[in-house]
Amino acid sequence: MKSITTDDLLEIVENGQEIQLIDVREYEEVAYGMVPGAKHIPLGQLPERIAELESAEPVHVICKAGGRSAMACDFLEANGMATVNVEGGMMNWNGETIA
């Protein structure tokens, strides 16, 4: 799996570059805010919601600190998708958030 820092992700978001980004945290965690443009799919729902993702595009995955996103990347890669894990997760995110 590839990985990027939250600073790299912030640059992508601020430049308006379109990427496929999912947030795999739980509902009560995303209530505190998500990266703009992220789609919320809790880790436990990923197997049943994988069809919502575009398989031709890499999937960037973020969580709170990086552990769950790494597990999500492993699952997605086992299902033939390219992934990018966001290292440090929302704990390192310095950009704006949306509710």
C-alpha cells in the first residue's frame, strides 16, 4: 500500500484536485469533522459498501491515527483496488473540516 502524510493530503485538497477519499472512523468520531470531500464508510461497513467505490481510481483512506485506515487498505487491496493510506490520520490533520 502507498501512503501519504496529512500535509500531502492537505495540499491535494487545497489545490482542488479530485481524489477518492474515504473516512473509516465511526459515526461518533466523524461528528467532530471530516476532511472536505471525504466519503464516510465505517471500517465495519466496508465489505458491504465496497461497490460504492470506483475501482479504477486509487482509494485514499483516513481514520483517527492510521491503524484502521491501514486495515481498510489491506482489505481493499485484497479486493483488487489501489490504495493510499493517510499516515497519522485526523490526529495530524491541520486543514479545515466539514460536519
